[in-house]
Amino acid sequence: MKSPFALLLVLLVTIIASFGTAQAACGPNPRCPADASNYLLPHPDCTQYYVCNQGTACEQSCPVGQHFNSYHRQCEAPETACCDIFIPCNPTA
């Protein structure tokens, strides 16, 4: 018979592991073209963006330390992404 501590430890590890596999929030978005797939849109949070597929948008996150550049439609350094008004902007061509 396993001890209550061992069962509690297994339960805790399972709960923590499930946080790393959370699904992206998806839903209809009028800004997503109905006929497009993998179309990227900016998110109000500079560290995130939306991936549109046939009118449905799914939230995605940039790699740690990067912001979404709505002009280039990719994640890059905050100072070149020019998303956050409080970070000096030095855009690339």
C-alpha cells in the first residue's frame, strides 16, 4: 500500500505538468480573414499574437523576451518590434 504522502506527490506532479500543456484560447475573430490560414494578427499584450485560420483566432505567445511586430508579423526584440510605447523604438527595414 502506498503512503498518503506518495499519492499526494503524484497528484501534485500531475497538476503541475498539466499547466505546461494548456491549450491556446481560440474563438471567432472578425479581424481574421475567413479564407486565410496561418494569418498572424497582433494581440493587446505585446508578448502574444493571434494565429487566424478561416475566421478563428488562437492566442500564441512569443518566445520569452520577445514582442510581436505587427509590421513584420513575427516575434522579435522589443526595441525592434515597436509594440510597447514605453520601450524606445528602433525598427528594422
